[in-house]
Amino acid sequence: MLVSRPVQRPWEHAFVKMSEEDALRRKLDELKTEHRDLDDVIDRLAGQPHYDQLKLQRLKKRKLMLKDLIAKVESQLLPDIIA
């Protein structure tokens, strides 16, 4: 019994891979923008004479989470190097 498999064209694989890379780059830009915005908010909040310490702590925690996500996305964009 013959089982037919779909023919994979080399350019289709490259197209899928490129669109995945584009999506990761867009996500990276969004994360970096949010990280930068949070940095500004944290600076303004900390500069006030009376500020909500709990709110500041939550913002800093969110900023650290974004930093970790940025590192993860950047590592996904780097090509695998076989040593």
C-alpha cells in the first residue's frame, strides 16, 4: 500500500520560518517598549514624596518578568550553534 506524502517545497519552509521570526521580532519590540515604559513609570513614582510602596514593588516585579521574557525571545531568535 502506497502512502502519499505532501510534497514540501523548500521555499514554503523558509516562508513559515521567516513569518515565525517576524512574529518573534514584533513580540520582542512590544516587550522592550513595555519594559521602557515601566522604567519611566517607576522613576516617576519613586520620585514622588509619598508613593505607594506596594505598587512600586509590583511594577518592579513586572519589569523583571519582562526582562526575563525579553531574554527568552532573544534566545529564540539566535540560530542554534552546533559545537
